[in-house]
Amino acid sequence: MDQAYAVKRVESRVSTRATALLVARRDTFEMETGFSENVSSRGARVITAKEWHRGDLVLFALPGFRFTCAARVAYCDPLENGKFGTGLEFAGPSGDLELTALAAAIEFPRM
């Protein structure tokens, strides 16, 4: 019996294409600049050029919004253009990220 399930997120996400920075320490320090696709107070999805491993601990930053938070890589899905969709779960409280202000800051007037 097929059933359609509607899944609703607990929190809304702000769709944004902002520069994101990921920094991790494995054997050496690794750093990558990517673009956020969406952000919530619990996590973010970032388009990256390299594959990150599930469980990696990273420092995530949105420099343009003066936001930095420790995060855990929840998933890293390959995309068709050789990039990766990397899901991050913030490790601590992210109260500094005011989603309303973020949404307002990325709204551009329509021409």
C-alpha cells in the first residue's frame, strides 16, 4: 500500500547563496570556500568542490554575516557538476545567527 508522506521541517530555512568557509583538521588543516544554499539556526547546506566525510567536525563561517559556528558534516552528496552538496549540523547554539536579519540582508530589490 503506497502512502504519500509530507515531511515538514521543524524550522524554516533561508535560501541564500552566500560565501561560506569550512575549516577542518585531519592530518593537516583543510580549508575550503563554497556557497551556502540554505541556512537555518540548526544547520546549513553548502555547495563544495571537495568531498567531506560524514562525521567530520568543521568550523563553518559566513564571513559576510559575521557568523561562525562549529558543525558536524551530516551528509555529502555528489552533484552532477563535480561538486558536492554538503549538509552541516551546527554543534552548538547558533543564537548569533538571526535568520530574519539574514533573510532581510539577502533580499535584493527587483528591477
